[in-house]
Amino acid sequence: MFKKLAVLLTGVLVLSLPTFGDEWNKKTLLTFSQPVEIPGVILPAGQYVFKLADSNANRHIVQVFNADQDQIFATILAIPHYRMQPADKTLILFDERRADQPQAIHAWFYPGALYGQEFVYPRSRALELARETHQPVLTGDVTPTETPTELEKTPVVAVTPENKEVEVAEAIETAPAAPTQWTVPAPAVAPAPEKELPETASPLPFIALLGVSSLGLAWLLKTIRSHNS
Amino acid sequence: MKVTVHWSSSRKHRIFRYAHITFAILGCVALGACAFAYFNAGVFQAYERWHFEKALLARPRGLAGPSPVAPVQSLRLAVKEGVLLGRIEVPRLALSVMVTEGIKPRNLRLAAGHIPGTAFPDEPGNVGIAGHRDMFFRRLREIRQGDIITFTTLAGSPEYSVEWTRVVKPKDIDVLDVSSQPVLTLVTCYPFYYVGPAPERFIVRARLIGRAGSS
């Protein structure tokens, strides 16, 4: 599974600031330069806090907040995703998507962790992703507004591009995902969408003025001509 | 003032005649082009409004939810360049304009446009909408703090309350910066009565206060 798991940072600039959380909740501040998709939510470019929910029963529930942590965008069920070698910085894996669509986050690794969080998508979206990527995608009865307690016991399966549900163990390859190189780009704020604000003055007033002036001039010429003929 | 022209030949007479006809034609064509542009935009708005109302009635109930998070059927995934996104209304100003995706000149001739790169109305963040000040957003000159703006889409109808208005330079793109709070930013040219490319932009910033018709 996920042989063609798309690579990191394809087109999406991700900046991970030095982690300021503790090892317990894996709190991480991420800056995305482009919109990204997480289960049930599209996050516009910007800064977000990813951290594990405060649950002893399940350490694979991720919560996504705004940078000030006063607004929660999603509570995401995940399963462990193993890597042979830990990355020394935050690692985000994206599913391969069409160029005109936001990259969908497949998994999130805390720096130094061998086990990351592979996100479980709602059923309808998981099927769409499976058909786009031609790979099974984890799914379950999840919505981004559920509480950690509600998600703790949610069963997880994988949906294939043919819309068949299979056990997660069947879907996941025994070999772990190949190590991928993580590069931290230069610090940057998410870029503004345009270099200038849109031009919202149509040429119609100028054209109308031209028309009125032309008609006025035509009337003047006609008057002069008839006056002198 | 008395204008006296001495016609020395019929040639000058003909020149005046041709100039008169030329300017008359030019004037008619220019005014006709304006009338056509307004007519075309009016027809587009009326058709898209009718079409949108039908789609609203036919939409699944689940798409309009009170949740601050986007539904699974996200607008970003559903809407393409030039496609209808929704309708913006300011009831106090009797302003109602259809919004399409993108700000290419053709889009803005027919409707207001969602500024690419900004959030969509079903997402958290800063939703940027641009419109011509001499067509759809003329009435924004009368908007004031506290006015309610409704952005009706097939994925919900967020309601915003105007926080402030501001006149900025075209390069002041920070008004479209990502916001941790859900806000709406309307952009149009300023001054409102100006012939030619306007030197400034009029900005309306509104914050989300709820979602209409989400029950």
C-alpha cells in the first residue's frame, strides 16, 4: 500500500517551527503556504497547531487548531504509521493529488518519532481519494467535529478504489514507507495570493464618457456645418 | 462666443460632414457597448440567480451545517474557475450579487469574483471577494459598521458583520492575509466615481457571526 505515496512538499511549502510542545501531546506549529486537506476540512494557507488529544485510551487522535489555539478546526482519528528511521524534523506525507486540488495530508510525524499519525478520512472522501490515488485509503465513521471520546472506539478499515472495504492489515504493506528527505525551507510567511489587490475598475465609465463626448462633438460639428452652409 | 467659419471649398465642407458622421457613429458604438455590457451582466446575474435558487432548493440538507469546519463536500473541491460560487447580499443596501470563482476580467464583468488563494466561505480564514465599483459594488460606498453581509453558498450561508472599512493602496495586499478567525474581505476600486484605473482600493472587512438557514 502507498507505494506511490506522494512525496513530501510537492508544491506545498511546509514550515515547521521548533516544537514548543512536550513529548506527550506532540504539539507542533505548522505553516502551510498553500491550502491542504485534512479529513473533512480544507485548511487555507496559514499557521496551524497539530497536537494529540489528551486521551489515555487512544494516542492516535490528532487535533488541529489555529495558531492561537482558540479555535479547533478538526479532531482526526489516526492509526500508527511506522518509519524505519526517525526524521529529525517534523515530517508530513501527502497523498498524490491533481495539481488543481489541495494536497491531502496522509500522515504526520513528530520529530524523532518512529511512529507517526496516519489520518483516517470520512468514507465518501476516502473513496474519492482512493480512486484518485489508486490505493486503499483508511476510513471510518468519522467527522471532524467529533470529540476524542467519540473517536476512541471507532473501527478503522481501508477502502479500495473499487469501493471495497478491507482490513487495515490487508491494505498496509509489511514494508514501511521509504525514508524521505525532509528539508526545512527558509522561514516565510504564507504568501499573499496576489501581488496587488484585484483591479476592480471596469473601462465602462471611460467608454461611456468617450461615447457621450463623441456624440457631443458630432452635434457640434453638425451645428457648425448647418450654420455656415 | 460666436464661431465663424469661412468655407473656401466644398472639400472642407465634406471633411466636416465626414467628421460629424464619424463621431456620431463612434459615440453610438461606445454607448452601445456600455449598454450591452450592462445588459449582458444583468442577464448573467438573473440567469445565475435563477439557477442558484433551484440548486439551493435541490441541495441535500446535510450540506448546510452550523459547524465552523467545512463539510466534506468542500466548495474548494467543487468549484472551478469561472463557476458560480454563491451570492453575496447586504440587505440594508439592497445589494445582491452573484459570485463566481476567480477574478479574471471576464469574470468581473459578469459578477463579483472570489479571489484565488483566499479561503472559501465554508473554510476558516479570510474570504476575499472582488467586484467592480461601477457595476456590482457601487453601493458599498454606503456600507457602515454593523451591516450584515450574507454569503449564500451550497455549502452553507455564513453571515458576517462589518467591522471596518478602509481605503488602501493596490499594493496593500495584507488585507487578504490569512486570518485565524473567519472573516470576509470585500475589495473594490476607489474613488467610486472615477474614470480610468482607480488609484486606490476600498476594503470592507466583516467577521463571521453565524450561519443563516443552517437549521
